[in-house]
Amino acid sequence: MKLKLLVIIQHQQKNAGINPKLISFIAMGLSGAIAGLGGAERVMGGAAEYRFTDLIMGDYGFTGLAIALLGNNNPFGILVASIFYASLEIGGQTLQRQFKLDKEIVFIIQALIIILVAAEKLIQDVIE
């Protein structure tokens, strides 16, 4: 219940006797512990190999951060950004297979998109 109250206005939290920093710290700690357990399961045998390989998780963390940045942390924007990123990934594989082009072209395009989206936010912050 206290976690739900974190979205309420600051002075109402204080009136209810809730320390928002403490509750946020506890929520982040619990979510990190749960994520750590999930990652440990994958590394310690979730892939039935009982060892860490690059094929277990790949680069999903970087891709997730890039998609969240591109989608502006909006659920619909993240959906559109993830479809766009998936089409870039599949397109890169097709380029590599059919046209004998390097897949790194897709990585360059993704990097440029991330830089431009981040630069937009940086420019807005400088102007304000």
C-alpha cells in the first residue's frame, strides 16, 4: 500500500507519515534482488549448461535501455520502438545473408538514432 502511495503528491505523503525515500529504497532493493535471482537462475542452469555463455542473455540490457530511451518511457512508444528495433535487427540479418553486407551497418544506424534522441533531450535541457 505504501508503494502505491508514492505517486501521491509530496505533502500528502508526509501527512500520512510515509518516508518516500525509504519506501523507494526498499522497492528498488526488492526489485533488484528479484532481478538478481532471475539472472542467477539463468547463469546457474536455466539454460541447462550450468555455465555462463554469451548466448544466455546476449545484449538484451542495452537493447532494452535503447528502446526505453527511444520510446520516451511511454508504453505505446516502447511498443513502437521495439517493433522498429526488431525490424532493424531482422533487416540486418537479411542484409548479411542475401547481400553479403556487414551487420554492423545496423549497429551504426541504431547508434545514430540513440545519439539523436539523446541529443534532443540534451538540447531541450540546455534551452530551458
